[in-house]
Amino acid sequence: MTHRRLAVIGAMLVLASLGGVLGWAAFAPLATRPPAERELLYVIPQGAGTRGARGDGPFSLPAELHLQLGARDILVLRNEDDQEQQLGPVVLAPGQTYRLPFHQPGAIQLACSFHQGIGVVIYVASPPGPGWERLWWRLGRGAR
């Protein structure tokens, strides 16, 4: 065999291997992740309630939260402030932590003690479907 033929065979093997890896990434089922890896933690810092009431401090919770089923679908709120805080029906006493697991895709708008009159919208996306969507998700380019 000539060197050229060996190079072509080598290139074909590399491309076939790459195709196999990409095919697996696009169609392999998502592994079940432990709850601790699916949590999105927001800490309400000390003094946040006082600063928020005066309007001179940044909110510790954004007006929009983005979650994805199977990847990051548990919202964890920890209140380190000395005042109670509220997100929808959840009232967090000082020092309390609360976990909100989500099981359905959709958008949920909740009243929030930090966003008076505006509230917080929680967007929960479906798990990435097989094919291009899952491949892009696994490569870190999809929605998070």
C-alpha cells in the first residue's frame, strides 16, 4: 500500500469515529442526574429586604429564571436575610431554605417580595429531544 492510500484509510477511520461519537451524543438517552446536580440555588443575602424596600440595592433574584427538565429543574431558595421573603405562595423565614422541584414544562409567574408589581417568571423547558437539539445541548450550545 502506498502512503497516500494509508492516509485516506486513516482519514476515513477518523471521520467514521467522529460520526459515531456525534451520533451517540445526538440520540443517546439522557442520564438521570442526582437532585443535587439539578438544583439552581439563589441566596437572599443579609440586608436584602432593607435595601430592596429603600430601592438602593440590587435584587438577589432575577425577574426571569430559566430551568430545564432533567438538567436543572429544582429551584432552591435560601434566605440569609433577617426578614422573611416571599416567592409566590412560599414564605421564607430568616435562615430557611426551600426547594421547588418542577415536573412540567411551561411558564409560571409568581409574586415576589423583591419585584413588587412585576413578580418573577420561571420558564421550565422540556428536556432536549433526540437529534440536533440534544447534540447542541450536550455541546453546551443549547438552552439551559
